[in-house]
Amino acid sequence: MKLTIERAALLRSLNHVQSVVERRNTIPILANVLLQSSDSGVKLTATDMDISIVETVASQIAAAGDTTAPAHTLYDIVRKLPEGAQVELDSNAEDGRLVLSSGRSRFVLASLPTADFPAMSDGNLPHSFLISAASLRALIDRTRFAISTEETRYYLNGIYIHATEANGAPVLRAVATDGHRLARVESPLPEGAGGMPGIIVPRKTVNELRKLIDECEGDVEVSLSETKIRFSFDGTVLSSKLIDGTFPDYEKVIPVGNDKLLEVDCHQLAAAVDRVATISTERSRSVKLIIAPSSLTLSASSPEAGSATEELEVSYDKEALEIGFNSRYLLDIAQQVEGETVQVLLADGASPTIVRDTADESALYVLMPMRV
């Protein structure tokens, strides 16, 4: 294999594919990226056996062929080359090495046989639809903060995506929860997604996908079965296994009797919570909300740091109540709100609270209170 490629193009693709490669690998070939050159350019593939990324980049091919190279090392080398550089990759199957040349720099990297590189088979993916990258970004951004990191409840370690109805209209709904907070966001149901099964997309896949579609302006083709999912866009293909588990009935967690409505400027609330929480203990991060007609007082205290209070003007006309929240969870939700005003629907100081974005009815958040 022999080819020449622009540093910027190679760096961008290596940045995408090397991020799925685990830093510590018990299987040596999984630390490598597979490079395959043909008339269409060079194809880079990396996998951790659960996720695989394949990206094709235009390049000048002198001799077609394939090889493997240490993913992180290759990425670091290309990253440190000067901007605008041309990179030449040359490999000879006989000596098992990849030579990278650029200007006066020359690197010789050890290769592993391409035959050892695992072939990820997607199998049959009967459900397929197109969704705009902007819609996919919104679904991910507004839910992933609530994904659980508790490995024992593995079925919560991802975003649950399924087709359903909301107010009589078909929607694609994304839900994530860690037991302390829940995020539920919807977008119009894409054509072809109606018969899809409910699936749980793993946290690592969600994070890799979000990075990949950051610059994508068009549509993303989504193909899936009950066990696998594939995203295709702009010369990139991300394939992943799905979480084999049953997502809990999240509708039961969403309270229906919260009749006390508090409306407050979202930016003012977030800034006040952030300031007051400076005093709260690192472990609990708790902040108390004392709600009375037209006023909200936030307070926090700790034996080491002292105490803090801040008062905000709000729209509220029910009886006074006190409720405590984890400040970090409250801020996470506030960061997802696009409108100026946030609605907080309460029942009492010990019941789950609903938070809604006044500018976006498709998003709903549930926050469990805590003792303060």
C-alpha cells in the first residue's frame, strides 16, 4: 500500500476512529486502526468489538493495499505534524511495517496482520429511516446527561429510543434516567421509523455519535434491528451493539398530580443555584428551595464553609413549600432549556418534580427531591 494524503483530512478521520479504541487492550489488534486503500480513497476502521467506526477519506493512491497501525500512536504523530503538510503512507506486507513520511520527518510503525483484524457484521437491519443531524443532536444533547453510570443497572446505561404518539401525533421519543432524574425529549417521527422496536443505545455509542455528527449538516441514515444499530453519513459509518435489556416503564415515574406551578427566568435560576451551591458540601451538593407567593429563596449550608442565600422574583401563587435538590442535577436540566422561562411543577417537598421548557413542549424533565 502506498498513498499520499493531506494532514488535515487524515487527522480529522483518525480523531474520529481512534476515540473508540480503548487505551488498555488485552487483544493487541484492537489497539490498531485498519487502513485499506483503493480507487475511492483510504478507508479507516477501528473497533472495540461493541462499536466500530469506518470512515473513507480522499487520497492519492499510488498502490492499493491494506495494513494496520497503532491507532493512538498514529493519531499523535499526525497531530504533531505541521499544518498543511502532505503525509505519505507506505507499507510492505513482507516486513510488517508502516512507514509514514512528511517533509523531513519519517516514522516506522509496527503493523499487525490485517487478517487478525475482526470483521464486524451488522447482519440484517430491517428498519431504516433518515433523520436530520440537527434533530439527532437535539435528542442526544437533551437526554444524555441523565444516562446512568451505574453498571449494575446496565439497562439504564444508554438512551431509550422508540416510536410512540404524543398529543395524537407520531413522534420519535428519547428517554434517559439514572433514578435521580429523567429526561424525555421528542421529535417528529421520521418516515420509515413507525415499526421500529424500542432500543437502548449504549452511552459510549451515544458519545461517539455526538462527536461525529457535530459538523454534519445533512441527514443521517439510521438502520437497526433489535440487537444492532448503524448510523451512516458523510462517508462515515458507525455501527454498534444495542443494550440487551428492558428499559423500565418510565411513564410511571412521571407524576400527574403536580398542581403547583412556579415560573422563573431560567438563566437567573441557574446562576443563583450555581452561586449558592458553592457553599454546599461536596458530597451532597444540596440546595434548598423555599417557595412562597412571588418569591423563591435558595439556600445552602455546610459545617465547613458556612451558609448562603439568594432570593429571586418568580411567578407563583400557591401555598408556601420547601424542597431540596442536588444542585448539579438542577443545573444539568437548566442547561437544556432553550427558552427564557422554565416551568417547575410541584406537588410537595417529598415528591418528584417536573421541569418544562416554555419554549419547547417536546421536552420534559423529572427531578427527585433530596433531604436538606
